[in-house]
Amino acid sequence: MKAAPTPIDWQAGHARSSTTGLNMAWEAAGPEDGETILLVAGLGCQLTMWNDEFCKPLLAQGYRLVRFDNRDIGLSDQHPTNMKVNVPATFIRNKLGLRTPTNYKLDTMANDAIGLIDALKLKRPHLVGVSMGGMISQIVAAQAPDKIGKLVTLMSSTNNPKLPMPSPHVIHNMFLKRPKSQHIDHVVEHVERVFTAIGSPGYPPDPAKIRERARKAYQRAYKPAGVLRQTHCVVATGSIEDYTRAINVPTCVVHGMDDPLLKKACSERIAKLVPNARLHLIKGLGHDLPEALAPTFGEIIHAHLGA
């Protein structure tokens, strides 16, 4: 029988963001004297979304990895207020160029991350952000270039309302269909449906692994109100292209050619606006982190950070 792979030994803790005062959960692994990569998670995802398969190729290169829960998710603080939100209505207002009040914007989440860098005394960490985390990372890179090294965005966007919309199948399963209840079995069923809809056509996700990870995430922390606020935050923030244009740190942009949630035009837009950005389009990749592509992600990231 094949032995189970040895799990990564993550050091865990909490730190209060020096800029926003939010108490944030973090985990770190790798040599303390290694170059640090700060991993910025996507919408509704806990720090555990950066699974061992993705992280091990980077740890093998000697990097120190720090992953954290964004506000409203996982073991980090929830946002202190709960303004009622209407995501579909805000989406329509955004398409019309109208502003909508929101609990917080992506700028606030970027300030959380900047304050975490200070609180953990990280020395110019490189940023690797996925999806919404890539948007947050763009803002951090634009606002605090002196605090970071290089930037990598994975399947992200400038959030410009004029960019292509997600596939109808994804909109239905991710935004319109809800779990039957907040019972763990119904939530796991919903997560499986979402990640199947946005998964990679060339690297189909394993339903059993999706369910296993969803169950563990639920048991760690389940905050549906936080997911709703984060979703509203992304929609209400609108375009972040003023920040994208201001980025002057070395930038690598990675996207799947078969992403049904954020179409490849979203990352092509980042690469167009950031001077000398490197663009990598991966055939068969959707909007997830397939285990089979972990070595590829590791090679692309290491080649950029080591250049």
C-alpha cells in the first residue's frame, strides 16, 4: 500500500493588522530565512484553499509561505457591521456605472493585508493572489510597493464591469443556487456543485476530494454571511484599474484558457495595463488549482520570483 504523503507542518497564530485593527488568522511553513511568499486567498475561501499539493513545490524551492484568512472568513475577525446587501441589484448598478454602499471594499481588504505584513514583520514578501486575492494583491502592490517584492496573480481580473461575464452555468450554480440548508451535508453538496462548475476541463476535479476539503473547511469555520459580504464587496468595488495601472513591481499574470468564471480576457487586461508583465495562459485550466498543475504553478512562480 502506498504511504500517505507527509502533511506540511504549518505554524499557526493570530496577528492584529496594524492598519485596520482586524485580528487575522495566519499559518506559515518553510525556512524562516527563506524568501517569503504571502498567499492571498480568493472569494469565500479560507487559507486552507492553498492546499499541500500547491504549496509543496514552492517549499521545495526554499520559500517560506505565509497564508491567511481574509476578513469575514475562516478564523479571522468578522466585519463589525452587517449592512443588508443585494448582490444581483448591485451587479446591475455596477454594469450601469452606479455606485452602491457596501460594508467594505477591496481597498479595505488590501489594507488588512498591508497591516498583516507589518504585524508579522515580513520583509518585502512576494505576493501570490488567486482570483479575488489577485485583485487584493494588485491594490497592495500599487499602494505599498515598498513593502513587497514581486507580484503573481492567478486567474484574476481588474474587475472592470466591461470585461466578459461568467458562463451562465457558473452564474446559476455559484450565485443563484444556494445550499438547501446550513447543515454540513447540504453545504458540502453546494461546494461540490460550485467547484465542479468552475473546475478545469483539462484536469477534472475529483468529487471525493472536493467533498473532503469542503467538509474540513466547514468544520474549521463556516461563515455564510461573510461570504455574502465578500461577494458584495467585489461587485460594489467595481473596476480597480486605477490601481492596476499604478503597479510598478515585477508582475507575472497566470490564467486558464478555459476559465468559465473569470474569462482569460480578465488577466489579459491586467497584463496589458502593468508594464512588462509576464502573461502565462494554461490550456485546460479553469478556475481552480488542479493537483496535476501544481508543479507547473511552482515552476512559473519560481521562474518569476527568481529572475
